[in-house]
Amino acid sequence: MEAEKKIVGRRTIKVGLWGGHGGTSWDDGSFNGVREITLVYDRCIDSIRVKYDKNGKPVQGEKHGGNGGHRTASSCGSPQGFLFLDLMESDDELTQPDHNQLRPDLTKF
């Protein structure tokens, strides 16, 4: 039997600060939802940028981070949708023979 999941409420959780040397904390403010998340990554996440929803209108957040890496973006389709960010580290000898590579996967729900 599969477990049943129910969303019973909403709340904001701040989980802490992570990152490389020289980084700073950031807060884009308060919005009604998230429309899109754009990650730029290579061996780690180089930058993140979020497009928010504010009263039915898109609001582009600031880019947080550096300029390197590969770009991946995922859209919710609606501000009421959910995005799940899964960060996997894998040793892919075809693309990075000497390094582990970060592979972000943004999935819509």
C-alpha cells in the first residue's frame, strides 16, 4: 500500500546558510508563489535566480551567485504548482573524468 501525502498548511522554513567562501546571505522578499527557478551549475551550484508571482504578475528576482556553469530552468506552469529540487552528485567518467559532477533535477508537481 502506498503512503498518502496531504498538504495541510503552508509555512516558510529557513534552513540555514551554505556556500563557498565570500558568499553572502540573500532574501528576495515575500511573494505569492514561484513561477520558475533557474540554476547555473557545474561541480556545485554557481547561481540561482527565481521568477516569482506577486498578485498574478511575474516578478524576476535577482541572480544570486557567480557566472560559470551550465544553465537549467524549470517552470511550475502556475504559481500554485510545486517544484522539487533534487541535487545528485555522480562520478560521470564521460563528462568529468577527474571530478564528481552535480546534476540538479527540477521536477514539477
